[in-house]
Amino acid sequence: MSNLTTNFDDRTIEYQQLLEDFKMLLKKNGLKFTIQREVILEMLYNSDEHLTPESLHHLIQEKHSNLKTGIATVYRTLALLEDSHMVTSLSFGAQGKKYELGAKEHHDHLICTECGTITEFVDEDIEKRQHAITDELGFQMSEHSMQIYGICKNCQNK
Amino acid sequence: MSNLTTNFDDRTIEYQQLLEDFKMLLKKNGLKFTIQREVILEMLYNSDEHLTPESLHHLIQEKHSNLKTGIATVYRTLALLEDSHMVTSLSFGAQGKKYELGAKEHHDHLICTECGTITEFVDEDIEKRQHAITDELGFQMSEHSMQIYGICKNCQNK
DNA sequence: GTCGCTGCAAAGTCTTTGCAGAGAG
DNA sequence: CTCTCTGCAAAGACTTTGCAGCGAC
């Protein structure tokens, strides 16, 4: 699967690509590439979690304590990234949204109502049915999301 | 399909049933049946729309202008109904939640990003796959929701 | 009568906005 | 240099809470 002679692992290459896309996006819109924006993208990339604006802000303060970053900038950047479809947001029953990098493959979510853990999955059959349904109704699908709520294996054992 | 000799249509009977369930629920928990609570249930039942707390509040002020109902009561009642699984809430990208009566059959949502219209649908194949997936992962499903975003037929023609 | 419910207003969250100085191009 | 970004603090939007009087049981 991986090339034995490269020093870059797949993950690094992927991030460089993502960063390029981001810079391109900014340039195309006459926007500027700033350290804050880079750090936010980096944090999103390096986190396996679905982040809230607040948790993302905390993460940045931890990992880049030298850089002062306001929560407002986090919100503004997330909005920008979402508009450009580079990140996707999930809304839950509780207040607030969680964000994830949209560059990842499309997937749906299993959400544990006990511990809050989010597990991702993809099911081809469901994806196919979704397309069949929208085609039938003449609905032009842009995106879709599915959440299944319940109690995960771990929490059931508690 | 319908009984030709009854004077009640199915809809009325359904509502009486719903109301009984609600009263039962209240009694079981030592709570009281108030006019405000009844009106809120009625409005939810008579609306085909997915209501926000605010739109529900407006509706009540319109239809029952004699009754003073505070927005706080709407929130409190919706929370109560949601806790008891009599209504379900949907969260969207924008802030705020929308509520619908849970007594209706389970269904998923097609959301038009142009005009905001929500269309409901059910697909047995998808429902089956969802159960298959959670069974496989040992996840105890309590509920699930699916939203497909895009542009509805109407808006495409504009 | 008792104890929960209600409206009101105040307090809380989470998010957005205005502004003046900082910084990217 | 110009024009966008940023942090800060203030403003907004939505929701929850405290309280005193009201009303269901």
C-alpha cells in the first residue's frame, strides 16, 4: 500500500495537500493566509475528535500557547471553512455544533448518548438508497447526514 | 379504509388518544394538566410544519389570544414532551431547534437549502440497514435521524 | 390547602459584530 | 502601502432560571 522509499508518510502528504487547497481557496477569494488560519486547519487535521469551537480554541491555546488566538477568530475561520466545504458541522440536541474536516470520506455517525462518543461508519446500501430517493423526487441533493443515537457497547457494560 | 358511519374522523380520534397519553404521563409523574400544556400539544398536533419554540409561541398567541402564554412555558413544555419522547427535535446548521410530534410515524427529512421546506420520507431499506449496522457493532439504538440537504424541485424551477 | 405551574424579568450560553491596531500581499 | 485579519469587548440570539402569585387536584 505505501511506498517503501518515501520519508513522508501518507498522513503528512495529505496535510500538505490540504494546506495547498486552503491557500488556493484563500487566494482565489482575495483572502489572506494567516498563522491563525493555518493553526486552526492543523488542529482540525490532527484531531480525531469532532471539535466544538470552544474545544478547538482550548486546543490551540494549549498547543500554541505563544500565539494569542481569540475565540472570535475560531468562529470566523470555521464559518469560512464550512462555506468552502472544507469542514462539515454536526448539530446535536444540545446547544452548539461540532466540526470535522470535510476532506475525510463521507460517513455517517453513531452517537452515544451516555458518553458522547461519536463513531463513524459508511454503508454503501444506504448511500445508494439515498440517491435513489432523491432522484425519484426530483430533489437535487447537495449533502446529507445521518445520526444514530443510542448507547455504545462500552457504556452498556458499565 | 375509513368507517362510513362514524362522525369522528380518524384525525380527531388520534388527537383524543394523544391527549389521554399526555394526561396519563402527567399523572404518573405527579405533574399537572394545565391549559398551556394542552394548547401546546394541540398546536403541535395541528401543525404540519416543524415548529421552533418561537414559531410555536407565535401560533399560540394568534390562535389563543385570550390566553397569555410565556415563551418560557413553551420551552419548559417542549423539554417535558421531548423527555417523554412525545415530541422529537431536529437541529440544523442554523441555531435553534425545530420540534415535531413524535407520535407520527418515524421518518427522515429532505431539507431544501433554498426555501427551507422540509419534506418527510421513509424508506424501509434504509431502516433495515440501520438496524443491521447497530446490531453488528453492539450499539443499542434508541433513535436515529437522517437529513438530506439540497434543492427541491420547486426551487430548481425558479 | 398543598404543591406544582406560570409569566415576567433577569441571568446564562453560545455566537456574531464593531472597531482600532497588526500584518499579509 | 492597501486592505484584510485579529483580539477584545460589547452586542445579539436563543434558552434557562428564580421568584411570587395563580391554579390544578
